[in-house]
Amino acid sequence: MSADDPIYLDHNATTPLLPDVVDAMLPYLHEHFGNPSSRHLYGRRTHDAIERARTEVAALIGSDPDEIIFTSGGTEANNLAIRGATARASRRRIVTSTVEHPATARPASWMLGAASTCTRDRGEVYQ
């Protein structure tokens, strides 16, 4: 790295993969690329690999494998968390800030149309 090279500061958006992660993923990018929902051999191999990964992640954080949900990225994860946490009638209120990323602000705004309450950090309550 030279003094002229930029310093990457946007790791919230994306981050480089560790070489070990790339090595672990390569077989599934080149050879075992089946749809994990398919019943054919390629799909079953991919499904089994995902389930092994789910079990490993669960063990790392002390949870059950059925509590681990893999998503395609941050926006999908935010939607799942916000909408899922407020799906029950007893949990229909969230508090957010006025500077939320759109991936968080949009599902919070969606809640307003779903008979929920959304409070922003200035104390404004939207119903």
C-alpha cells in the first residue's frame, strides 16, 4: 500500500472477504451451484452445505440452528427483522431516528400503513 492508495472506509456497505472465506465458497461458485430448494443432486448438495453452515454458525453464537436465517444482504435482513418483530399484535411499535438508512426507514414507514406506531427520535409519533 502506497501513500497514494485510498483508504476504504465503507465497510458498512461491503467488505473484502477473508481468503479462507473465499476458499470455502469457491466450490459452491464453480461446482456445487445447485438451487438448495431443488430435489436433484446439485440442489441437495447445496442444501446440505447450507444446513452445515447454519449448524456451525449456531454453535458459534450459542443458538439453535433453526434460529439462524441467512439473507441475501442488509436490506432483506432489515425488512425481515423489523416486519418480523412487529408482526405480533403485542409488538406493534418501534422507535427509529430521523437519520435512518433507507433500508431501515422504508420498512418503518411501511408499518404506518399496517396499523402500527413508529416513533422517531424527536419524539414525533406517527400513527
